Amino acid sequence: MTTDQSDHVDALVIFGATGDLAKLDTFPALVGLVERGVLDVPVVGVAKSGWDLDQFRDYATASLTLNKLDPASPAAAKMLSLLRYVDGDLDDPATYQQMSDQMGQAERALFYLEVPPSLFGRIAQGISQAGRAKGSRVMVEKPFGNDLASAQALNATMQAYFPEDAIYRTDHWLGLEPVDSLMFVRFANAVIEPLLNRNYVQSIQITMAEAFDVSDRGSFYDKTGAIRDVIQNHLLQVLATVLAEPPDGNGLDSWRTSKAQLLGALPPLTPELTVKGQYEGYLDVKGVAPGSKTETYAAIRLAADSWRWDGVPILIRAGKCLPLTATEVTITFKRPPYDAFGLGDNEAMANVMRFRINPENRVTLSLVGKKPGVGWLPDPEELRFAEHPGSDLLPYDRLIGAALSGQRWLFASQDTVEAAWRVVDPVLGNVVPVHPYARGSWGPPQAAGLLPAGEKWHDPAG
């Protein structure tokens, strides 16, 4: 997608530039942006670490080494030369004045807030008081609130200083190559999109399985749980990518509106449509409250109140300590209306499209042929028409580059965020029982009760 260079920013300011996100993702992404010619403006890091510029550059250099990038390569050396640094307290107006001084003559900055949401308001205020908010953009990391009310309050705080079209809400899943591929396959193939509706689709399932536990993140995870951690954001965004109406004549700029409309058509969940689980041993994790009811697994059943999808069951599950790590979308199509060959309820006759999001990018469509020989025996074959082991473009390379260039379609709108919270809000907290499940299982057996009659969960293959 071509970009008007007049919409490109002339400075990048990173708050929290000495944190883990910067070390693991941001600095490697900046090298990629320099290499592609997207980044050639001052990069000002702001943090309170007691460092000077040389120490900050050393930190960035160590990040590149950690991520197996050569700090001496031309792109890395150029990125390191763009770095500036301000060490100061975020409550001190002098910090923002020093930031402004380091920005020089920049007029259209991108402020990237790699900090907890509780600091968004103070930073936005500081940017505004330094006279740097007008004409600039602000990129913020999820979580966008902990429920609908806090999301609305957070938005009001941000919009006191930045208009909605200047706020870039980052969900790194929107920068994943397989999620882009899912969207591309839908709208670049005339034979696929006409099938994605209630006339042809039997059901839709999304599974996000993780074979690992919460590890040393007990304190964080116990305040979050599976619904807040991955369903409200990542998986509902993936669902919207599968179900939303195609972009219109305004191009990809209309895509965010389509996704917001789709999520707005999902009725709020009820306890009867939600199953929560907790893997055995979770209560022994450091930082987890005694007797905690936080879910490490959740399964939900949804339905979209829309012309296209009315009556199609939508099932989503996510959990830790499952048999493998994989995320997959499964679209099961309806059987032919007449059983011409007398095959009965033969599972092999189902046409299924799968979008594998991780650990690799894969799109498959199962079709049924005739097995050679006498009689009518189905011979299912899986057509793999997009399979890539990985992508050279990192998610944050794509996302920061999009924000630098003003491509808003890769970011979550406030309408989308609020619509997603409205879906899950009624089942947050302790309104749904939490069932134990064994490590290495597919979660509590109660999740099977959400399935339509005659259907089973589609477990991703390893």
C-alpha cells in the first residue's frame, strides 16, 4: 500500500525505552524500518534509569545482539545514530521540556507509550504542556482497560489531549503476517468470499492453545485471566478479520469500521455460554492468591446478529497447559443438501477451511474426491495454498512503520475496543464457575456442552 510521504512523522519518541518491550521487540523493529527506508528521523528515548546517551545506546546494542542482529550492519549503525535520550521523572515537567528540546524542529511526532496504561494520562498531559501534542500521533499498547468502564475512562483521558484519529492502539496480533494473510485470502480470491456466510457455513471455531503455564507471571496473570489476556483482544480481532464485511471504496481505511460493526453485532456473553477452567497446580504458582478463581482456560459461544452470519455458531477457546501450542481458525461448511451417494453422516464429507496463525502461516481447504475402485467411497484431500514457515517482517516492524506512515487500519479503533468489552463484560469476575483440568488435556470437559449437536472441538494438529 503506497503512502503519502507528507503524512510521515518527523520524530519518534519512545516512553519506557529501557523496558522489556523495547529490548525484545522495538529496537530490532527499528533496524528493519531503517533498512526499508521507513525510518530516518530522530528517535528519542525517555525513561528513568539514571543513564546517559551512551548507556542507552549500549542497551540498544545489547538488544540487537540478543535478537541475533549485527549491531555493526549499516542499518543497525544508522538506527543507533538516530537515538537520543532523556532521563527523567514522568511527573516532572522538565522531563517533557528536555524531550521537546531533543526533538528539535519536528512538527509531526509519533509518541510511542511503552508504559502501563495508568501512565497514559500523565504522559499525554506532559506532551501537551510541552506544546508537542498538536499535529502529532500517540501509539499505545494494550491493555485498553480492564473492562468496559475502565476502557471508556482511559479513552476519555487520551482524547483530552489527542483526537481519535491521532490515537494508534496497538495489538501486536494485528501485525502478525498470518492475520494479514487471512484477510488477504478472503478478499483476493473471488471463489472464497462468496462462501463465507450463513448459507454455506455450518460453524466457526477459533482455538488458541498454549502448552506452557503462567511460569513466573503469577502476580500479573492472576489479575487478568484468559478472557482479558487473549480473548477480548487478540481472538475477537481475529474473529472480526474472518467475519467482517469487505472494505469498501475507501480501501483499507474502511476496514476498522467493518470490524467495529461486526463486533457490535455480537450479543454480550452469558454464564450459560461460557466455560472457565484452571489447570491443576495453578494455585501453587508464586503470586497467585490462595483459592484464586482466575481462569487459565476459557471457552465461549457467540452468534452474530447480522444478515450474513445469523444463526451460525461461533466457538472460541483459549487456554494454558494444553497439549500443544497453536492458534487456528476452523470454518466448517455445510454438507451438500442431498446425499446423492448414500454416504450418510460421514465425517470425511465435510469441507473445512483452516487458517493457521501460529506456529506457522498456513491456509488449507479440505475437498472430497472419489476413492478409486468400485462403489462410492470419499477420498478427502487437503489443498494447501498458502504455507510459509515464517516472515522476515516482525510484527512491531509492521506496526511502528504503519504508525510512522499514518496507516491506521492496522490499529484498533475505540469503537472496536468498546464493542469487544461489551461482549465479555458480563462474564468477567466470579460469575462463572471455574472447573479444574489436567495439564496436557484440552481443558475441562464442560466445554463440550457449548458445541452444537453432532459437532466436536477441532484440535489443531502439531
